Amino acid sequence: MTQDETEPIKVERRLIGIAEVDSGLMIVSDPAYVLPRAEFGNPGIDYERVLQDQPEEYGNQLDGKGVVLLSDFGGDGPYPVYGEFEDGEFMRAIIEFNPMDFDDDEDEDDS
């Protein structure tokens, strides 16, 4: 294979979880920045602080920390989170801001 020829990268997309939203907001962060940890004197981020820093549009950095606060994506509901893997390596997470619709009728026997 020459330098100009490359093998196609195999990309696989998998559902890795569901993010439930009840406040119309979502945080993307390392848990160490948002959750309390008494042994290090870290009080975490209080929910009232999150409400004070609500983005006017789509998202912003929260409280000068490594935290991104997202909004304006459709409100409350369950949102699927997918992982994309290139040749088996986890490369990105994708949150689909189209709430999942769980139809309770699918599990019922109509006969």
C-alpha cells in the first residue's frame, strides 16, 4: 500500500446510555469539577449556581471551571448518548437532542 492509499477507518456507533433531563439543562464535565469531595475541600457546584449561570443560547462555561452547561436543546426528557468508535477506540460521545419516545403499548399484549 502506498502512502497515498489509506485503509478506510471503521467507525462504529453504539448507544452507551440515556441522559434524563428534568431542568432543561445538561452539564458536560469531569465529575471532579461538579460533585462534592470532602477529603479535598471541594464543595462541588450548587444547583442554584447552575441556575444563575444559565446560558442565553445553547451553552457556556460554568463558573470558570472545566464545565459546559448546555440549554436550548428541546427541554426535558430522555436523550440517547452514543459513543463513536474508530477501529475500536472510543473517539467521541454524541448526545442526540431529540427525546426518546418510550411507547408503553409495545410491551402490552393486544390479543
